[in-house]
Amino acid sequence: MSKAITLAIIGVVAVIALSTVGTLGYRWLIAPARGAVEQREIINRGQFRIQAYEQFYRWSEERAAIESKLALYPESGLDIRQQTECRGLLAQHANIVAEYNAASRAELTQGQWQAPDLPQTLPHAPVRRCE
């Protein structure tokens, strides 16, 4: 009788272990497909589209604001404080251009929701020099 109970307990534990391993294996196998579907659903949501549009416009506005601030500095004869400010603005400008272009190249995510009236990419050419 004790052998039967021991075998029954071992059998129950084996069934639980096999079902757990099987469930985890199944979830591991379907995870890539499931993740791709979830990513596509997130990207195609209206909220994501609106955020992508707004982000591209925000980068364009920030870039224009920085360029207008840079236009206020004289071409030469900047003191040390003005040179530091000018270089900081140039660094911000370069950062915005890099983010804009990276998002624009992301065709499967943000890039597909870029507004048609905005440029596809922004030039990396320096706006000016700070001397």
C-alpha cells in the first residue's frame, strides 16, 4: 500500500513538472511572434501616431528657435560667455538634428508617422561658428 501511495505522489509531481515545463516551453516558443504583434499594435495606436507627429514638429520648432537665437550673436568678436552660450546652442542643435534623423529613419516605428510637410532628414552641416 505504501508503494502505491509513493508511486501516486511521484506520478502527480511528474505530471505537474511536465505541465510546467511544457507551458514555459510553449510560451518561450511563441514569445517572438507575440512580441511582434504587440509592438505592431502599439505602433498603430492613435496615441502613438499623434505623439510621433507632435515629436517631429517639436524638434522642428526647437531647431528653429535655436537657429534664431544663434542669429542674434555677431559673426565674430564674441566674449568667453557668449562663446560658451553659442557652443551650447550648437550642441543642442546637433542633438536635435541627430534625434530627428534617427526617428525619421525608424521606418517601422516613428518614421512612418512623420508629417509629409516636414523634411525627411535634417542636414548635419554646422549652422555657424562661435568665434
